[in-house]
Amino acid sequence: MDVTVWLYLINASLLICHEIDSAYWKEWELFNIPGGIEGFLFIHMPLMFLALFGAIEVYKQGFFGYIFSLVLGGVGIFAFLIHMLFILKGKKEFKTPASIGLLLMIFFFSLLQVFYTIF
């Protein structure tokens, strides 16, 4: 199996775990997303499906797999940067070692994923 498939699976798993952590921190309040936990869950159902479906496309190594891999890598990089910005602004959320560790791993694997997808 291609290294990009493994990086995608690792990164998708980390991002899903981060979203579990996001529910703990009530991320919908941080981003002013209406609907509380119900809205948060409703938004994440199709996102999780797309992340899992993307693994199939990456495995097939076609054009759509390339796109899914770049998008997921970009999402990971964005997630790291936006949460670090919130932390630097003094927000209390995502400051536990587990939350920060997840964000750092997401950033690392997202960079690797984008690199291996392009090159």
C-alpha cells in the first residue's frame, strides 16, 4: 500500500479524535456555530463520511484520491493554525496536553500527507 494511504488514515483518525475532543470543549461556542451539540453533530456526520470515503479514493490512487488527500491535509494544517491562534489569544479551550498533542500530531501528519501527495 502506498505511504499516502497510511498517512491519510493516520491523519483522518487524528482529526476524528480531535473532533471528539472538540465536543468536550464545546467548539461550537468557540466558532459561534448555532445549534449546540445537536448542530455540531449534524455538521460532522457528512464530514466524517467524506473523510472515510476519501480513504477509499486515496487507496484507488486516482484523481479524486489526490484531491481528498490534499483537502484533508489542508484541513489538518488549518485546524492546527486556527486552534493555535485561539490559544495565543488566551482562549481556555484545547490547552490540555492531550489536546495540544493531538493538534501537533495533526500538523505533523498533515504536512507529511500534503508533501507525499504532491511529490
